[in-house]
Amino acid sequence: MESYLLALGILDSSTRLAVPLLCACLAGLYSERAGVVDIGLEGKMLGAAFASATTALATGSAMLGLMAGILVSLVLALVHGFACITQRGNQIVTGIAINVLVAGLTALLGHVWYNQGGRTPSLEGDARFNEITLPLADTLGAIPILGPFYAEVISGHALPVYLAFLAVPLTWYLLYRTRWGLRIRAVGENPAAVDTAGISVPRLRYSAVLACGLLCGIGGTYMAVAQAASFLPHMTAGKGFIALAALIFAKWRPVGALWACLLFGLLDATAIRLQGVTLPGIGEVPVQAIQALPYLLTVILLAGFVGRAIPPKASGIPYVKER
Amino acid sequence: MKRYAVSAAFAALMALPAHAQIKPAITFDVGGKFDKSFNEAAYNGAEAFKKKTGIAYREFEIQNDAQREQALTRFARDGHSPIIAIGFSNGSALKKVAAEFPNVRFAIIDFVVDLPNVQSIVFKEHEGSYLVGLLAGQASKSGKVGFVGGMDIPLIRRFACGYAQGVKAGKASAEVFQNMTGTTGAAFNDPLKGGELARSQIARGADVIYHAAGNTGAGVLRAAADANILGIGVDSNQNGIHPGKVLTSMLKRVDVAVEKVLTDANTNQWKPGVTVLGLAEGGVDWAQDDNNKALITAEMRAAVEKASADIKSGAVKVHDYMSDQKCPVQ
């Protein structure tokens, strides 16, 4: 029973750690499915994290923080869209430019405004997304096996966690069951065909880039306003890039993205939780071995289990209308 | 003739600096001077000196390892002295730069550099950690307490070992969970991971958690406060971060040390060599203020004061992990 609770603890923690990845991964999915490669996921999340933390701090409301985070992320997405879609610029270069700009700007503004080395002061009370206990968590918790799972893993997370997980079925529905989704997928494979059918390629790509901005906004806000309860310079720490790797794992599919991000979250959580725990039969595992585990498994999985991952055919190529 | 006089006056000026005002400089370690912990203590010491004497100082906050040597060289070349490097990570850079500028006075906290122009200041963190461990052992109801360290190095293990010894002295049957955040300097600046480590210890039953992890500790203290258990701060007095949820803080008087280096340099009493600051020298202590008054019972206070007196008199010896890289208790 104790090892079951330990396992639940790991699952609970991996759910939390997977959320920023999942948001960024789904964001990248919209963008790349429409043919716009987005290296700037990292920058958009960081920008959203900063905007949400400062707004939540100033207004005392986490919801306003979320809105500010999404707004800033949308603006950055529009910048990316303008450079890549309207101006047909290089998508990789634009993405990197956004990352560099935001990394510097947030640290600088944070330093000037709060004089705490780029950090924002800690968010307290309503300025922070607090954990939501789902209905019946206490009653159902008494049921063996499934009860604790519901109470520990599913219940007791902050609002953006549920938003992120709801985004998975929503994305699936939008992409595979709506006209817009069909067109988005088409514009990423063969934009000329979409254009021939009389549908605006730029407009479709802009809508995908905005969906990407929305999700990055949620991810960044989660990190600053729920997880850490303050903004820290460079707090995204490469999650936007790991999300891109997860996107390849997932072969650009929403449900695959969910599993890939949960796997990365699980590896992270395992590395944290297994530290100093004595495993039956093995004894205490050295810290270094545990910390190397996620990287080792990533290499093994990448090399052996993913199979061929084929990106959308037109991704990364600006669309030029033939005359 | 005139030119001669000018150059003579210039030479006289050059010979003066011993009595002229000092031009101090400080490099803070990763985490920055407002980390509410180690670096902030150093900053407070420098600010106290500035307030008393009106002498300004130059400062630099290290962002990555490549900057350490650059910053020190730059300060030395600009004629700053004394130059204080905060943190063990500056050790190798300082060793190199101090050898290049033998006339500049250097000081380093938490590391020993054996050069004739360097003062090395180290603390007996195990003694202070023993005291907070003693309090943790007595405050714990579950008999399980936690420790979250920053980078996995002997210095941080010294905190952990002193703490574990104190916990056992407070409650012999107590269990101590120990976790390190990472193996690089970034481990001192990762509050998210600190929070997750603390949550995992809480899940295993810990109800008092001590951190020695700089900025990472902010996440540890937050997780402890969120779970309604007690955290223990480090280096600076962190009792006020979550009032009533921080049992105490292990004070490491980096502020006193920095101020003393500056004052000594200013009054020409500065000496190179190794300075070891323990409980007896006032270099380490436990924090008590209005924020944690209600958490410390009379019994706990008596026990910790007795232990403190015993360590000072030598009746109790706290084992130093760095002396043999081993800890007698787990």
C-alpha cells in the first residue's frame, strides 16, 4: 500500500510537471500543422509568465493574470505570424528572435520594477491559482485503489492544469471533426490546394498561430501564477524546446502529445521522488544515476520506439501565391 | 622642473592608497543579491558598511560561470581593493586572479584560497545546523523531518550532517530524509524543483523541512507553508517569508563577515589568511523573532540554549562532514 501511495505521489507530481509541456506541445501542434514552425514557444511562455505574474501581483487576481498572460502571448504570436506569414520571413530566425527578446526583456523589466534581481515578489492568496478540490474527493478517497487515485492525482490541482488537459480532446475535435481543422491540416500539407479552393492561406495560418499563442499563454501563466507563485528570470528553462521534442514523439497528434508530455513529466517526477528512496532489492540509488535517468530514457525512446515521424509537408515553408 | 614636481606629486599620490579611502568591490554568486538568503546577507553587510562610512562599493551579480574570472579581473584592473567574492564557486577564478594581482587585497566567503593577498572566510555551518536540527527534532510530531540541499557538494553535505546530528539529539528515533536538488550551480536557483522535492518529503511524512539551497529554498518554504507544516530557513533570517510557518532560520553571518572585511580594510587592520567563524565567534546562530515566537516552546528554547553553550564550551562536538567526507548519522 505504501508503494502504491508513493506511485500516486509520483503520478500527481508528473501531472503538475507535464502541464507547461502539454500546453507548449499543443501550441506547437496547431502552428506546425498549419505549416508555421514555432521555435518561439519558449519565449511566448516566458512572456506570458512575466505578464501574468506582474498583473496578478498588481491586481491581486489570478484570473486577470491569466488574461494578461494570454494577451502578451497572443501579441508575440502575432509578431511571429506577421514576420513569417505576411513578410514570409524565416520561421526559425523569427522564433529565436522572440526567445532572445523575451528572455532579456522580462529579466530587465523585472529587475527595474521590483529590484529583486528580476524576480517578482511572491504571490499570495487570490493572486495565485490555488488547488481545486474536486467534488466528492474526500468521500471517494475511501474507495480502495481508485479512490486515492481520484483524490491524489485527479483532484487537487490548479485551474490551468484542468484547462491544459481539456485542451487535448478539444484539439482533437477541432482538428479532426471541424471544417476549420481540416483546412488547417490541409494548409500545412499543401497550401496551394487550399488556395485553389478559394480559401485564404494567410488567414488560416494566422488563426493557427493565434491558437498557439493562447495555449502558450496558459502554460506560461501556470508556471508563474500557480506552480512557482512568482516570476523568475528564465523560469521556462527549455520547456518550450522539450515540448518541440515531445511534438515529434507525438507525430504531431493531440493524443500522442498528451502521452509524450506525461512521459516527460513522469521522468522528471521520478527523478525527483526517487532521490534518497530505498528501492527493494536495489538499495539506495545514487543521486547522479537518478538524475541521468530522464536523459537516458529519452535517448532510448527516441532511438527505438518512436518509429518514423513525418512532419507536415509544408511546415517551415512560407507560402507564395503563384501568379 | 614643473613636470618633475607634477610627477613627484603623482608618485606621492600613488604611495598614499593605504591611507586614502578604500575602493571596495563585491561579486555576488548566482541567485543574485536579493535571494533572501546567502547573497542577500552579503549585500546587507556591504550596505551596513556603506551606511556607516559613506564609502560606496562596486558590485556584480554573476549570471554564468564564464563571468566569474572576467568580473574579478575587471575589478582588479580598475584599481578596486578589497575585492570580495561571495561563494565557493568563485574559488578557482579568485585563485587565478589573485595570483595575477598580488597587490590587490581579496577576500572569499566559503572557500579557502591559500595566497598571501587573500583572506578566506569559512563558517562552521554544521554547528548552526545542529541547533536548528535540534529544534526540528523537538518540533516534529511525526518523527520525520526533511532536508533539501542545493548543489550536491561537501559544503552542503556539511549542513545536512550537522542537521541530522541535531535532529537525533532532539529526538533519537527521528528519521531524516535528505535530498539534493542537483549537481550544478543551477541547483541553487530552481524553486520549482525545490518545491517538488519538499512535496515528496511531505508525502513521506516529513513535518519539518530545512533547506540549504539558496533561491531554490524559496520553493521549499512555500511548499511547507502550503502543506501547513514547518520550514526552516538558511543563511539570512527567513522567518518572515511565511510567518508562523517557518520554525527558525540557521543564520550564517555572511553580513558580519563582509562588513568586517570592509571595515578592517578601511582601518588598515586587514590580514590575509583563513578565518573560521563558528558558534563561539558569532558566525552562525539560530534566528528568533516575533514571527516564530509562538513556535518555540520554553522547553525547546532551554534545550537549544544548553546545546549552544555546550558547543561553545566544547562539551558537545558536532561532527564536520568536510573533515572526513562521512556523516556518523543518517
